[in-house]
Amino acid sequence: MKKVRTRFAPSPTGYMHIGNLRTALFEYLIAKHEGGDFLLRIEDTDQGRKVEGATDIIYNTLKMVGLQHDEGPDIGGDYGPYIQSERIGMYKEYADRLVELGGAHYCFCSEEEVETQRKEAESFNKAFKYDDPCKHIPLEEAKKRIAAGEPYVVRQTIRHGGATHFDDEVYGRIEVDNDVLDESILLKSDGFPTYNFANIIDDHQMKITHVVRGNEYLSSTPKYNLIYESFGWEIPTYIHVPHVMKDEHHKLSKRNGDASFQDLVTKGYLPQAILNYIALLGWSPETEQEIYTLEEMVKAFSIKRISKSPAIFDIDKLTWMNGMYLRAMSLEEFHALCEPYLCQAIHRDVDRKAVSRILQPRTDTLAQIAESVDFIDTLPDYSIEMFIHKKMKTTYEISLTSLKAARKALEELNDWSTEERIHDLLLTLPAQLGMKNGQVLWPVRTAITGKQFTPGGAIEITHILGKEETLRRIDKGIEKLETEA
Ligand code: GLU
């Protein structure tokens, strides 16, 4: 059997669209599942869309998620160059050959002529398809005009009548009447190929066996197959994938403000969690398993289980999955990720690793950290009603009694080095006061954080804040209850 070879062929637009990254992942999984090669090719023939630094974003993203390519512009390979703008001369040679083979022709029409036909089609509400008079120009005459310096493009020639079909691995048999296929430009007047041509030449030259790409290319694929046939080349296996949607009707699109891969990372999502989540956008594994390492995905992946119905990007599900990844880490790993966020959010001298410890069970994205720990620097101006908690069975009176008792006990504690001492101390109070644990711990936590929800409880936070600050905050709580309740 031939070695499976797939390619990720992004255009350098300056960001990594989630749908594109999913395509890259599927290509990687298809190749690696069969022990094949995964290539990176940069499709930059649309020079007008070129963005500075865009290829670095592509390399960095692949690196961050661990999709290591076997060949590509940065690492070379036997079938380079892997950047289309460096392959220009070759496209022209193939275009000329295709003209000789009858699969294309030289076209001298001006843009105005094409526009006139387009407008006419529009006025009749007809789908536009350029009927190119140039395809009737005898080849020898066309060549003479080119030699005389007349500007030209190369257009595909599509014979009238009949139909072209192919079998897509996801969408099944696709059949299109040849008469609806347009005679697209393959080579522009500046010598640059269009996607319609470059994809075929490159995929053939790079020995690509499986082409994975968005389903927007589904209807053009018959056109591409006609070119493969003209050259007598083997047609690759096609795997067109449905769009990643924002909701039922809208595509996820960076242009409409939806998050790119980098945006998600900035929002505190882990590259591995993003990759895991997007694997499930359109691929359904055979089991209920949802959390996968890349290696596990490689093993489990099967083209047969790619769905043709559009997948909806559910940020809540990603957030959940991200939380699962964060919780599965060692405290050391988690703390290393939190550190930059903690350094920004906390200016008080506290044990930041202890803060990470209380954050880990309750953090779904790193971007939540700043808000979760904001009370450490500054006690917010909280309302006295927060001392009342129905389930904890607290009242103003109970809260005041508890705070006073806690203050007294904590004031006497000099060894603040471990949480255990604080734990033991605070948990002797309920029995002494004839109360339930919550009737002491809730008021203490309220007084020292001023928040309803916090990572960690009264004991852990008391330990983190230290003696002086804890007592100061408890005093404030006592004062509040004495004056406002
Ligand atoms: N450069 C094309 C894109 O970014 C690639 C499509 C393909 O994979 O063939 O949409």
C-alpha cells in the first residue's frame, strides 16, 4: 500500500481559525493513524492578502498543540519548496502543458469584458459562469499574441455536456453536470496560480494521498478532477469536512469577531484542551471517552466517523474540558501556569503556590484567576447581608459571636506556618460555642473575603492572608455587624 501523505495548506492570514486548526488535526490524525507523513504547505499565492508574521503564527500554533509536521518550509523535505510563492515557475510550465493537452486555454479578455457578462447574468438573475470567447482562438494564434506581449491568463477549458463525479469519504458520491462548472482562471496575468490550479499541482507533486479540506471546495472538486485526468494523474482520496458553526445558521468566523486559536489561548484556554475539544467537532469516537491525548486520538481516529453535519462550537463545553485538563495536572504544573496571572493579580506578599492550590479544583480557565483572587489584595466593600446564609444557619448575632471568638483564638496563635494549626483552632470553636461548623466558618470567610464565592474556604484563606491581615479583616467584620446590623 502507498504511504499515506496528508498536507495542511493554510493561507497566511495572520490568525489560526478554529476550523483550520481542526483540518490540520484531522490531516495529522489520518496520516499518523496509518504511520504516514503530515506536511505543511504555505499557500501564499494571493499576495494581496499577505500578512507580515502570519507564517510564524502557523508554525507556533502547530508547535503549541504538538502537531509536528514531517516536511515543511521550516524543516525542508524531498518535495519542496513548501511555500507556493517559491514554486511560481513550475505552475507556468504545467499550465502550458495543460493547454497543450486541451484542459485549458489562453484567455485575453479584459476584466471589463468579464464584468459585462457578470452584470448581464445578474440582470437576468442567472448564476454567473463566464462564457469565454477565447477558447475558440486557435492555439497557434494565441501563442503569437502572447509572444507579442499581450497580457493573458490561463483558463480551464471545460467540455460541454456530460457529468463529472467523485466519491468523497464524508459526503459520498458527488456528481456535477459539466455545464455548470466554470472555466476558472488557473494562472493569473502576473504568473501567479490561483488555488484552483496550485492545489492540484502541489498535491500531485508532493505525493499527497488524502486531501482534507473545508466543504466549500466540494463543488469545485469535479473541476480539479478534470485537470488530474487531463494530466493522467491519480486523483487523491477526498475528505471534505463540514464547517465549524457558531450556531445553527452562522459559521464560526474570525472576521465576524469569533475567537481564533490565539484568542482562546489569550483567554486562558490550554492548547491541548483546545485541540482535544476540536477533535470532537465533527469526529465521533466509538466510545464515550472525551478526554484524549494526541497519541490516543491517533489510535482511535477513523475517517469513517467524521460526520457531515456541521458541528457547533460550544464554548461552555470547551471551558469544561479545559477545567478537566487543569485539574488533571500536578500542583507544580498548574502553579507554573498560574504564576503569570497571580503575579499580575496579587501584590500582597503571600504564598502564591498556596493560592494555586485552592484555585486548582475550581478553575476552568486561567483567565478566571484574576477575578477569583481579587479579594487577596483588597477586601471588597461587601454588604452585611452576606453574613446571612440560610443553609449554614447564620444570623447577624451568630456571626458576631463567631467572629469575636475566632478573632480571640487566632490572635493567640503565633505559629502561622501551616494550615493545620489554623484548622484545628477554628474547628474547636463550634463545639465551644455550641454551634455548627458552618456557623463559624461562613462568617469568618465572609469577613476575610467579602465575597460569596471564593476558591478555598475560611481556613485556607486565613492561612494565605496571614495573621495581621486576617485579624484586620475580622475586626472590620465585627465593626460592620456592630454598627450596621
Ligand atoms: N489555502 C486553502 C485554505 O486555507 C487550503 C485549502 C486546502 O486545504 O486545500 O482554505
